[in-house]
Amino acid sequence: MIATAKTEVMPDSVEGTDEFSRSSRTGSSAAPDYLPARMLNEFTYCPRLYYYEHVEGLFAHNQETVEGSLRHSGLDRREDALPPPEQLAEETGRPVRSRSVTLSSDAYGVIAKMDLIEVQAASARSADSTAASGDSSDELPAPGVSVTPVDYKRGRPREAAAGSIEAWEPDQIQLAVQALVLRDNGYRCDEAIVYYVATKQRVRIAIDGPLVARTLAAIRQARELAAAGRIPPPLEDSPKCPRCSLVGICLPNETRLCAAESDVSSRWVQRTLFAIDAPRTAVADPESAFAHPAASELRRLVPARDDLRPLYLNTQGLSVGKSGEVLKVKERDKVIQEVRLNEICQLSLMGNIQLTTQAIQALCEAEVPIAYFSMGGWFYGITQGLGVKNIFLRREQFRLADVPGFCLRLARALVAGKIRNQRTLLQRNHVEPPTEALALMKCLQEDAERAGAMESLLGIEGSAARVYFQHFAGMLKAGKDERAEIPGESGPGIEDGNPSAASPVAFPFDFAGRNRRPPRDPVNALLSLAYSLLAKDLTIVTQAVGFDPYLGFYHQPRFGRASLGLDLMEPFRPLIADSAVLSAINTRMVTPADFLRTGNAVVLTTDGRKKFFRAYEQRMDTLVTHPLFGYRVNYRRMLEIQARLLARVLTGEMSTYPVFTTR
């Protein structure tokens, strides 16, 4: 039933064998009425994994869980009804094997799906057990029918002393829950069996008093954890973590390091999280607040890159349909491209592109978001499936969004990180790095770290942006002397009402200052498109993590604006969007001939957008070293890591948010 192999048994506390009280599972709406037996396995294996899966409803596949699901698919296809206890007693001579049996227990408040139940005469089984144990007593249990649950596991059994094998503790607890459910439904169950597929061995588990006591204690503790509403800390350097399918969500080592460094640097607790006059280095300066020798030794448990890739469609008039698990892209009823659903992480549509209902349903079922843009690159919105069911994170998000102190502290960190990254980009890429501008931006960064109000912070951010874009042209190292005739619809002919008299406009690939809505030169057109793409990616990431992307802490709520995505976007604007624009221009991936002028606006052609998408995705796939954790991941993975770290701050696991900055 569970698909992960066990590599370590967690110690558990053994409590008394007093009768399980129904009151221990009442009075809380945090957990469902029935606790699945598989969740007790997870709780014993790792309480944090149990909390993610049972309380927050999170799950992710890896190789081991997929293999386990495939192995169980054959068992689940066949469901046999288990005869009532009275009928079994009348048919003791006929062997009974029931598969995929689901039973629940009101007495214990648990439910179990059993892979296989074997039925045999209780007296015979008891006699075999007594003989094997060397018991010379002539007394045997009363004759009857005993049922034995059998559960299939993809791993291997635990090696005990003297070379013997035994079931892992989480498996023992899960099988004991199944036995308790069977007993509560009137069946006799004296033992259970775990079949380990890797070694093709059956391991018997005696359902005795000590095991029942540990199982009842696990049920009680699991319900108390769910009712408490606070996720337990991650395991420390555990061999279980690398093989866990939720390691990319859990981030055990990263969470522990950030929590420890936050405590050392500030000595804060959650209740003082909202203090406005807290030390600024605790949130804004990773070199001082989060520098730690352990960062260089941190295990990287998350992959550096994702195997899935985004799909961009920007040719007007395309239609997208579905055939099986394949998307079919058509132009004038002719298939021009086929894409497997399990190979893409998102679909971006630029302008007038049609999707069939079947394609939308398939994308929603596969949890692949669909992003909509105008032909000019304006980000409209997203279509997505039901998404994350975790209401607890969103509840904390809404609560803290109404706390001015918390919003200001987080906004100060984000803006200071943005200014620092802008300054770094100028130092790296400017032909002659402007000393005065760099010094001024350093001062503005420090001012942002100690800003006393949101209004002051907005002014500081604006001042830094003005200095930054005044020197942005110094980072453009190609295209300044290139001129191209830009076809357009502006000119005397349009004003006179004669479109045919419109004349092409020629201008250099240069940058005089930031302008938008609409952009009036090629560089600003690229910047606007890059910011739209980055906003789209962070909106998708915040939704995937469990946030409400429309409620931010720095950007105030506005109808239709993904404020939280824009919050997290601030430090990444220079690192991803601006860098992608510089790369596209300086490497001549995009030239002035890839633009059109319409009115006073300049937009990319269809081929120009395709070229810039390539430049943007190359930047997103660039590996970068995390300043706190010391390992390298690409920028797309970095966005997810940073969003999950913010979630840790909101849920109280960390007291400070480590903004991503680069040297």
C-alpha cells in the first residue's frame, strides 16, 4: 500500500494498553473522522511526512512510489468481498482469499484497505504457532476461523539479530491497525503477514499485547499531531530523506539550517516576528545573518533541474486538441506539432490560440497550468486544476497580511535584495561600472533595510530603479550601431487616414530610459515581456506551493493582480528578466529587425518572441549557487525553493526569510 522502501526504523514511545478512548479523536476538525492505516505507517516512519500527506493533503511521486503504484495496480483491479464472520464459521473447509478489502472501525476511528486476506482454521494455525515456539502446553485456543491480512511492500525486510528477518516497525503498526479493524468487525485475527517484493519473502507478525499497545499509542499521537495544527520539525541527517518523494516539498536540511541561523542571528520567537524595529541583518543580509560553515556541507536532496519543460505557443490562429495523452497543435487543420502531456510543466498561449475542452480537462487533470498572454505579452491569467488543498498556509497568509509589522519587515528584505542584485548586475556587466552610482545604490540598499514605512520603502525602491536604469545602457554591448527598418503603422499616412502611406521607421537598438504601457523602444519591449514571463512563473509557483497568489505583503491587493508573485519577483527581476534581455541583445539572439512599431508602441514579431522565449528559458535553466545552502540549482528550481522558504516563515518554522542574492 505504501510505495516507499524503509531504510530506518524510528524509535517510538510505548504507552499503556488501556482501552482506546473515543474522546481522543473528537473535538478537532483538523483530521478526517477515520485515520487510514497507511497514514499510521507514515506517522511511524516520519511524523512530518504524515503531516504533509494526511493534514495538508500533499503528495508527489518519485521512482519508488510509481513502482509501488504499478505493483499495486494489479492487486487493486480485483476486489473480493470478505464473507461475514458467521458465514466463514460455516465454511471452514473451503479456503477463502479476499483481495482489496476495505473495512473501518468506529471503536478505533481507523480505516484500512487490505491487499489480501487469507482465511484458515484458527486451531490449526494456533497449533503451528505453538509448536514453532516450543510451548509444551496441551491447551490450544478454541477452534474457529482466523483471518490473516497480507500486505505487499516493494522493499526488503529488516535484518534482525542472528541473521533473522523481521518487518519494519512502520509496517508492523500498519498491519496491527488492519488486525484491530478486523477484530472490531467480528473476525479473529492472531497474526499478519508482510510480503516484501524485493526479496520475495513473507514475514509474519504476531498481533500481541505490546504491538497493540504501540499501535494504540501511535493512533492517539497521530490524532494529537493533526489536531495541534503545527508541523513537526524535519528529521536530522536521516537516511530516509533522500528516498522520500516529498523531499522537494519538505526541504529538511534547508529548513533546519534556516531555523538555526534565524535563531542565532536574532534570538526571536514567532510572537516577535512582527516587530518593526528588529535588526535589519536578520532578513536582508545573507552574508552576515545566514553565513554558516555548515552551508558548504549541506546535502542537496532536490534535483538541480526539472525534467519537465514549459511549452510556448505564439503563432496566431493555432488550435490545440488532445488525442490520448498527447497534445496535438494544429494550424489550418494540419497537425504541426505533437507534445506528450507528461513532458511539459506549463503551457503559455500568446494571443489568439484556441484550446479544446478535452485539452483543457487533460491539462487540469495533469496539473499543468495554462497561462494566457496578449499578443503584446500582457499576462492575463491562468487556468489550473483544483490545486493544493492546503488551507492552513493560506489561512496564515491572510492573517499575516493584516499585520503591518510583518508586511514591512518582509517588504524591506525583498526591496533590499532587489537593489543589491541590481547593483551586482551593474558591477558584472557594465562596460565601465559607475562608481558613484554603485555607492549610491549601496546606501539605498541600507536605507531599504531600515525603512520605517511602506511609503518610504516605495520611494527608496523608485530612487534605486532610477539610478539603475540610468546606467542600464552601459550593459548593452551589441546592437547599438545596428539599424533596421521597422515596419509600422505610424506616420503621416495614418494621421491622414491613409494606411497605405505609412512609412517604415528606422532607429538604433538603444536604451534611453524605462518606459512601458506601451513600451516605445525594443529594449523596453523586451523588458516588459520578460517581466510578464517572470510574473507568470512566480504566480504558478506560489499556487503550487499553496499560497493565494493574489494576496501579497508588499504589493497591495488589486483586482486581477498576482501581488504575492510580484513580491517574490522583486529580487529576481535583475537576475532573471534583465539578464535574459541583456543576453538576448548582446548575443544577437534578437535584433532590431525582430520588432514592429504600431502607433507609439514597439512590439516583437512572432519570430522575435520565439527567439526571446529561447533566451528566457536558457536563463531560467542556468545553474546558480544558493548563497545559504551552497548547492547549485537552476533558476526555475530556485523560485520554488524560495517560495517554500517563505511558507516556512508563515507557518512559524522559520522566523526570517532569506532573500536570494548573488555576488
